[in-house]
Amino acid sequence: MIKTLLDIVQDILSEMSSDEVNSINDTIESMQVAQIVKSVYMSMMSNRNWPHQRKLIQLEPSGDDAYPTHMKLQTPIKEMCFINYDCVKDGETRKRYRTMKWAEPDDFLRSISKRNNDQDNIDVIIDPSGVELLIRNDLAPTYYTSFDDTTLIFDSYDKAVDDTLQKSKIQAMAYVMPVFFMDDDFIPEIPDEARAALLEEAKSRAFITIKQMANQKAEQEAQRQQAWLSRKAWRVNGGIKYPNYGRNSMKYQSSPYFDKHNKKPTP
């Protein structure tokens, strides 16, 4: 059964033998419980990449000729899945989407710094940080990086096609953090199989925080639900994936946002 925030709060208050409420704002205790539900929910959403968090997103181009390959994230994300860019050439009508490759900031700088700024196909772009970037202007982008996990910088653009990279030519997908509203009718966005875990974990935490006592049954159920969910995070793809030692493994890097399972860039 899908429950609203008010339903969840009422269930927990009933378990705690507290006063009945008709709104999460009726009593101090009900507001405390609602806040606990929010905290538990946000914690659950942040500790793994849930399938329902995987969404198409948009990138906002600078729109400024001074920053032809700068684009900004418009959505708070957990991790970038992929970015495709339409690398259509001048005079072509067929779309040519190509997956952009992530480059670590130091690799990106090391690569583009090898370019010859005396050549006509190299633009010297002054990043807002004051750092010079040698950006090619005669071909579509291949690599991208970020120095702040908000602004993405691509290695090139084709000025014969566009003065700057275009929003309309981007296909991007990322894991997006959901929003939690403190409203009676709000329904937390969460897979059906995880709703019991949310309720039991919030119930356990509410007993400890508000009643200053443990609810052994709720704690055990919360642990059981979390253990089960850890094995079944991906409903469509058949649950947890274990290492395949017969294949080359992907190397995970440090950034919490961007896909780094790519080769180093070339100038």
C-alpha cells in the first residue's frame, strides 16, 4: 500500500502510543516524526543508486562566445551516467550522436595544454577561474571534465556548425536526488519494495529519538528490510551484480558525480 507522509507519521505515532493527529503539523511530536521520516528517506536515497533515480537531464550551455564549451548542470545529481552529443558536421542533416568521454581534470589539462595556440584551430579560453584552456574550434567534442562538479568543460567545438555547444544537441542521463516535501499528502518517491524499510527504519529511529527507548521489533525488521534491499536494488536487472572476474574490471574514480570509466584524452 502506498502511503502519504501523514499516513506514515500516523502509523509511527500509533506504534508509540502517542496522540492521534490529522496533520503532520498538529503536534510537536508529529512534526518531529515527519522530520525523522524525511531524514531516513534522504539517507536511503543517497546510500545507493536506485533505478527510479536514473533520469534524463538537461545541460545549460554558457551561451557566451567567451566560453564556447562550458555547460552547467541544472539538476542536483548524484552521478552522471552518460552524455551524448550530436556531432553533426557542417552541411549535414543526419544526426550523429556520440558518447562523450570523461577525463580527470589533471589529464584534461595535461592533454589540451599540448596544443599549439599559434594554430588557427586553437582558441585560448580564459576560464572564470583565470586558467587558460586551449580549446579546438574545428571539430565536435570528444572529452569533458569538471573542476567543481557543477560546470562541465568539453575539449572542443566546431565553430563552422555552432558558436558554442548547444543544449538541443545534448542527451544526458544521471542519478538524480529526489525532493522531499513536508506536506500531509506527499508520497515519497521510492520503489514499492522499499516502503516497508522506510517505515521500519523511521519507526526505530523515532522510538530512540523521541521516546528515548529502543523498539527491538522495529530495529530487527528495519535490519531485515535493509539486508533484503541490498540484494535487490535493481528490480529490472535481477538484483545485485557480483564481480565477473573473467572480464576487465572498470576502475572507479574519486568524483561523486561523473562517469570516469573511459580512457585518457588525447590532444
